[in-house]
Amino acid sequence: MSRIVIVSNRTPGREPAAGGLAVALRKVLDEREGFWFGWSGKLSEDPAREARFENIDGLDIAQIDLTRDDYHAYYSGFSNSILWPSFHLRLDLANIESHWYEGYRRVNQQFAKALMAVLRPDDVVWVHDYHLIPLATELRNLGARNRIGFYLHIPFPTTDALYAIPHHGELMHDLSRYDLIGMQAQRDVAAFTEFAEHQAPSTFGAHTQPVDFSRTEIEVFPIGSEPDAFARMSTSPAATKMVKRMERVLGNQRLVLGVDRLDYSKGLPQRVEAYEKLLANNARLRRGVHFLQVAPPSRDTIKQYQETSDALDAMCGRVMGRFAEPDWQPLTYVKRAYGQPSLAGLYRLSRAALVTPLRDGMNLVAHEFVGAQNPDDPGVLVLSRFAGAAEIFPDALLVNPFDTDETAEALRMALDMPLNERRQRWTALMEAARHHNVNDWALRFLDRLAPGATATSSSRDI
Ligand code: G6P
């Protein structure tokens, strides 16, 4: 069987907390030969160009270092100040400094060179996310004829937003060098197909050839979590410890929970405004409800992230000033990360979760919240229509996160929802979360990418 090579910007050793993706891909690498390749997280003025192999907790990881300038242009610059906002349809927050493209390209070339030196001809390569769109081109320029797949964890943009990205023609040409492209949701494949069918023929990559996706297969592979592992974790000693701490503070108040990286795509100020409206419109709920927002800081050297953090501070302060009393606080807001067991405990304890991003690839908090519920007394998921998860979870209370009145009303419904309806909805959600678990997701993608795999009726050859 061919080896599997996973490539991503962040390698598992550098994850703030072991996420579902890392756990699932680690399982794949436990059963198949292979390794994980990526950036070490280290900056050096004169980095070695060869990958360093390390075995971290039984996983083979190959890493390279980057220079500070390359890191800045590739990660903070092109990836997170141009691609991330554009793909999330936030052109107002994009910082179009087209020179960052050179650093982005250069780092992808460095990845390709270091990887090529250790790649075998029959290895299957699986590249993850927007940091590494050019990797297949760069590998192929060095002679790689391997099967190479790409998975986009974030939404695919509309054609207009794509056109705002410098060098979008080259990037689309880069995507056409993959054998298989996986996306989170139907909506993403629809946006991609619109581009591939109508715009690609008149879009030119670096080589004055029109972009041609005829050799690339594109398919929806919605990522998931391990819901049953979350169920077990939610009653583990670490989870129970967190639950006991919270129960002491909460007393009779019902908990409403939000858990998100502190990112403008997550709609945090709008969410706090919706909570404010809930309290304003339903005086009976005051003192009986408490909103906890967990928001670990993210990419905080980028100005737009600092501004989001400030906006959230201001919103939370406003709600505190308006509704808090000497002996009651409407909300708690923590800017730090918690381990998965603590989060699982919080998910289980909460009566409702607010998962209301303005736009999101999938959103795994939704999946993990569902997994962690107590089947006898489950909480309610209030979910943005603009998260990929909305395609998986039609039994959540779906909201338009830009409409804070609608979100406030959905939260009121969640808090007033009778037990039998909560159970019915949760049963359907849990079934969907199990059906879309992350282990099957990884195996399905790799199955389609395997040499000799043939197209299914749901896949799309363009
Ligand atoms: C999103 C992206 C991932 C990224 C993660 C954390 O989920 O799709 O590729 O790793 O955010 O962001 P960071 O910039 O800290 O890696």
C-alpha cells in the first residue's frame, strides 16, 4: 500500500489543543505508513532547507523552519490578510498588499523542495488548506507525478471576491494541478463550479494557458468530529471538574455558551448584541441566564484581529454596564484556550450554544457540542445558516447571524424549548454528527485519492 503524506502549515505538535483533524489523521498514519509535513513553528535567519524528521508521540513529523520575512509575507500577509478575508467574503478587511504573493510562493517552493527530497514516487500526498494552494504546481515543477489531493477547510469565495485576490489566475491554475479537491459544503462546490465553468476559460495562469480543470475532480467531503469520543469526554474527570466549578457559580442560572477563535469571521460582536436584545426584550430571563463566551486569541499580530478583540471588549462592557447588578452578571468573557475535556464539560452543562459565524467552512464547535450533550436533558444548538455545518444540521435552530433580532428570538426559543422537542432535535443532530464523523471523512477522501480510484456519481469532473 502506498504511503500517505499529510501536508499542512500547522503540524500536530503545534496545535494549541489536539483537534479532531489531528486525531483522525493520526489514526490514518497509525494504520498506513507515512508522515506529516509542515512548518516547525520556528523562525531562523538561515533555515536549513532539508526537513527534520521527529517522532512526536508515535507520529512521524517532518518540519522546516522559515525566515521571519518569509513567515510574515506567507502566513500573516498573503494567507491571513488576503486569502482568509477574501474567502470569507470580507473584502473590507482584506489588506491587498500584492507583494506578499512572492513570499507566499517562495514558502510553497521551499515546502515543495524539502518534501520532494523525501517523497517516493508512489506516495499519496494530501495537502490541507489555503496556505498551500500552489504546492501541487511546485511539486510537479520538480517532477512529482504522485497523486496529490487538496482539502480546503474554509469556504470557497464567490467569483467577485476571487477577482479581488492578486494573482488569482495563478492560484486557480495551481488548484487545477491537483488530482482531487475536497470542499466542506455544496455551497463551496457550487461557487467553484461557477468559476470553473464560466470564468476559467478566460482566466490565465502564469503560463498564458487558460485555467483548465478537466483533469481535476472536485467533491464535497464535509468534515466532522468524533461525537462519541466527545460524549465520553464530557463525563471524564477533567470535564466533571470544570462542570462542578461552573455549577457553583451558576446556581439556578441556565448557561448559554459560545466557543470560538477570536476571529472576525465568527460574528462575536453581533452575537453579544443578540444576547443584549434577548435580555432587553425578555426581562423575565434576567438573573436566570448566563452567557459564557470562550474566545482564545488568534493571529493577534494582525490589525484586523486586534480590532475585533477591541470591538468585543466594547460590546461585552456595554452589556455588563446595561444589565449587570451588584449580585448578578449577565456574561463572562474569557480570552484564553481550554483543553477539550474542559470544553466537553461546558458543552454538556450548557442549555444552548450560540454557533453564529458570519461565514465558516464547517464549524466543528457545532459538532462537538452535539456530541457532548446529555441525551436525557440535551441543550439546543443555535446555528448560523452561513456555516458549512448548516448543511449537516437542519435540526438546529438556524439563524441569520447578521440579524441580531432573529438570533435573539432563536435563543429565546432555545431557552423556552420543552424537553421532548430538545430530545427530538438532539437525536437527529447526533445521528448526523455520527454519520459525518471525522474518521470516515479521512478514509473517504483517501479512498477517492488512491491511485486508480474512479469518479462516483456525486463527484464532479470539470
Ligand atoms: C482555521 C484554518 C486552519 C488553521 C486554524 C487555526 O481552522 O482552516 O488552517 O490552522 O484556523 O488558525 P492558525 O492561523 O492559528 O493556524
